[in-house]
Amino acid sequence: MTYGERFGWINCSSLMRGTPNMKRPYEEGMLDKPPIAEKTTIEAEVVCVLYSRLYARGLELLRIMTRAVTAGEVHEFIVTDEADAAPGSKVDRVAYLGFFKMCDSGILAVGDVVEVKGRPIGRIVGFDATHAPNHWNVVICAEELVDGRDLGLSVRDSATIRQE
């Protein structure tokens, strides 16, 4: 019995694959950006500051452009300086910012701007499910490969994720 089966989790991907004629808009290239006209800004809070860089991480960004989050969830924010990072791509160069608690429910989307302590960090370029269902890796493209400690992040620092 798998971990997921023990707790009654359903593998939604296998359910979708089994649905005849079900199209996956992002995977099939029907959409090149999230079709969001307007959305709320999400406030978040640093709950754990990370320090580390890897240069051959091999993160496989999912071919999705949005993730729904609920208030209280905790997700890992990771920076890359790979300018071509996008949904469906592999990311090797990463720096770990930290774990962030979502203070609001809402939608995280590719292209959203992430700010910490009022400073722009970069834009969301994708999501990795390595640790799901525990948490998502939210991958942010930034000009520099800087981790949370080097950015001077502290526990309880505020963050904002907003549409631009």
C-alpha cells in the first residue's frame, strides 16, 4: 500500500488520463499564459529561512500555470536565475529562499511578482510537486541566485504575491 493509498488520497492525474477526450489546455499548448483577468493579492509570512544553492537540481516544472492555495498552507519558495525557466522545463540552478505561510487563500500564477519586505524578488515561473502533498515548490526567476539567508530574510517577514 502506498503512502497516498493509506490516507485515501486520489491521484487526480490518473483520473484525468482515464477520461476520454479530456483536454489539458496547458500541456497541449492551448494556453500560453494563465487566463486571469483579475485576482487577489496574496499576503504570506516567512516561517523558515533557508540557505543553500544547487547547480544541478533537476527540478521538473509542471506543465501548469496556476495553483490554488488556502490560508495557512506552507509552501517552499525557490529562486532560479535561468531566464528560460517556464512550465514544462527543467531547472538546475536554484537557491532556497524559505518556507512561506499563506495568510490568504487565492491563486498563485506564473508571471506573478513576489516581494519580500517590500523588495521585489522576481516572478513565478513554475511549480514543482516533488514534495506534494506536503507542500509545493514555487519557483521564482530572479536576476541573481541568492538564498534566503543572503537576502537577509527573517522568520515573520512579510511577503506579497501579486498579479502585474
